[in-house]
Amino acid sequence: GIQVEQSPPDLILQEGANSTLRCNFSDSVNNLQWFHQNPWGQLINLFYIPSGTKQNGRLSATTVATERYSLLYISSSQTTDSGVYFCAVAKTSYDKVIFGPGTSLSVIP
Amino acid sequence: EAQVTQNPRYLITVTGKKLTVTCSQNMNHEYMSWYRQDPGLGLRQIYYSMNVEVTDKGDVPEGYKVSRKEKRNFPLILESPSPNQTSLYFCASSREGLSPGELFFGEGSRLTVL
């Protein structure tokens, strides 16, 4: 089945810094999402982005489907950005969603 | 407000005592799914449903049952819970029936089986 890798596995940032999180996948996909799991365990939708670029405030994401990767950019990080960031993909309309292992982000004041 | 609602959010129970975790969505979504999240194992799919009366097994269905009698509800049933079912459970829904599409998650249900 499709393999999903995320890097880095862990990241510590000073408040105000920028960061880039990466998601690589082993096969073509028609579904890719980024989620943020906050310290209380809630999974929050960030982007549904099977291709192209989207922006939402300080966050933006780019998926290059032909090269099988997606990037999540966090600018001017805040302590509330702490948590685990997951990407999730599905190969076709009939396949289940596969989650990556996540990137654990800690933003310190 | 569009949302996926799970109940209970927290539950401590004992081995063998049947329990049901409810899941309801108000977005008229066709696709619904249950996941469990365990340290070091990530999120794994338990069961999913592409439409009313249509359910199928995910990666870890053993010990669980589901039903989809109505479009909005997708309860997860543990007939005889065991300690290895202690986990954080998430329900999710999606607009498309055939494709998972954009998934929306509930807030999670933390279950402890003693």
C-alpha cells in the first residue's frame, strides 16, 4: 500500500520563527489533507489540498502531486501552534485514507 | 454549526461491560468512519460506511461493531471491551460517498478499559 513519511519527526521553535513541514508519499494520490492535533487531542482540519497552493492566515500549504510531496508552512509561529501535524492521503476514490506518522511541534515563548 | 459530535468524550469501564460510543454529523455527509489512535501506532481505521446500510471493515475491526441505520449517525459498539481497546477514538465524516474526500473529525472519545 501507499507509504507516507513526514519530516522532521520533532521540531522545537522559538515563538515568532517560521517552519516548513514536509509530507512525502510513495504513489499518486487524489486526496491529501493536513491536520493539527492540539495538546488536548482534537484533530483540526488545516487544508484539503490534493494539488496546488492554499493559504489561511499564517499557514499555507503546497502539494506537488507529480513529485509526490506536500509542504506545510507556518509563519510567525505562536505557542498555540504546538501539537502534532499529520498529513493524510488516499490513492483513489475507493481507497481508505492513510495517515503519516506526524510531526510534533513545540513552540516555546 | 457544522460538526461531528461524539459521546461520551471520556469513559472508564470494566472488561466485558458492553458500551456504545455515539457519533452524529449534521452536514448530510455520506461517508463516515471510526479511527483509533494509540501511541506509536498512529491513527488506524476501524470501520467505515459509504452510505446508509453500507459498512465495511478497516484495518483493525476485531472487537468492534458498527451500524448505519440513518445517514447522520454511526455508532461504535464494543460488545465485550478488553484492556487492549483502551484508546483515543475518533469519528469522521466526509461529503463524498465513494471518495473519502475532505474528512471532518469529532473531538475524540478517550476510553479506558480496566
